[in-house]
Amino acid sequence: MATFGEKIRELRKKAGLTLDLLAEMTGSSKSYIWEIENKNPPRPSAEKIDRIAKALGVTADYLMDAEADLATAEDEAFFRKYRGLDPDVKDQIRRITETFRK
């Protein structure tokens, strides 16, 4: 089981993000992101957790739940983004996925 900070560090590295870049993407400082990754327990606000989750392509629930499944969290984050897309883009995505099914 990965801790909150370990999950953030692993996802950040998997995405090829530096501390600086993740900090910039979430409106944080580099030192703040480092503290979240390394202090136990971290005490970020719900808003900050949400920003970090979005930047890393997962859900806030995944970051907070030691038992949560990464694949499920990535799918939920994808579908959240999908729901906000333009209808024409959604149609393109549906057509692309249909070609994979054939």
C-alpha cells in the first residue's frame, strides 16, 4: 500500500513531471509539493488535493484511499474530462473506440 505522498511522487515521475512543473500546474510551490510527497501525514486542503489529482490524471479519492485501484482512478478521471468535451470531440472519440473493438 502506497501512502498519499508516495502515490503523488510515483504518479508525478510516471508522467515525467518535475516538482517544479507539478507545482506550477497546481498553483503551489516546489517546496510545498516536496512536503506533500515526503511528510507524514501531509495536510493539504481539499482544493489542493483536487488540483494535484487533476494534474496527475487520477481522482482525489485515489490519492486519499490507501486501498484504491490506480486503473479505476485513471478511468474515472478520463470520464470526468470526457463529460466536459465538445459533442463533436466526443463523437470522434466514440468512432475511434469503435475501430478498436472491430
